[in-house]
Amino acid sequence: MVTEVQRVIKALLGYGASLPKELMLYVKNMVFLDGAISRLAPDLDILGEVANISMMFAQRHGDRLGKELGVDPDAVAFDMSGVKASLGLEDNVDRMTYKELQARRDLIQKRMRDHVGH
């Protein structure tokens, strides 16, 4: 996925698109984070980390975000089933390591290549 993001960004820039500095920094940080996790912590539970970071973010910044967005932060609940669905996981899956996620990505890419080849 990181390679695809890099390819798309380079193509956009090659066509003369200008991207906000914040977006470029975000992409750069995502590329770095993906590489660091793959090398240093392939058995990291991605689902657990998403839940932890979301809760920490809500605790630290929930009030401000609520005010700026006009939303009652107490009325918003973290939806782990939505996170799982975005990864193509069943709701009963409680853990997904980076290594497992990468294997899923590789399988999906292989299936797409095989489908295009036929």
C-alpha cells in the first residue's frame, strides 16, 4: 500500500499537481511508520493499537474537536467494527498483526493481478 501511495503522489507531482505541505508530511510519516513497523514490530497488534490511539486521542483532544466540529464528544462512540470492516475483517476478529495485514494485502494484490491477467 505504501508503494502505491508513493507512486500516486509522484505521478500527481509529475503532472504538476501541488499538494499541501501538511498532506506531504502526512504521507511521509505514513511511509516511515509503515517501514518501521514492518522491520521492528511485525507482530504488533494493529487493531489494539488503533483502539489505544483512538482512545488517547479522544481523551486528549475530544473536547476541542467537539467544539470545532459542533459535535458532542460524549455522543460519539469509537466504532471498532468499522475499523475491522475497513480492513476486510469479520467482526469476530480481535487481533491483527502487521505481518498478517501485510499477508492479506499481498493476497489481495495477487488476486487482482490474476484477475486482470485472465
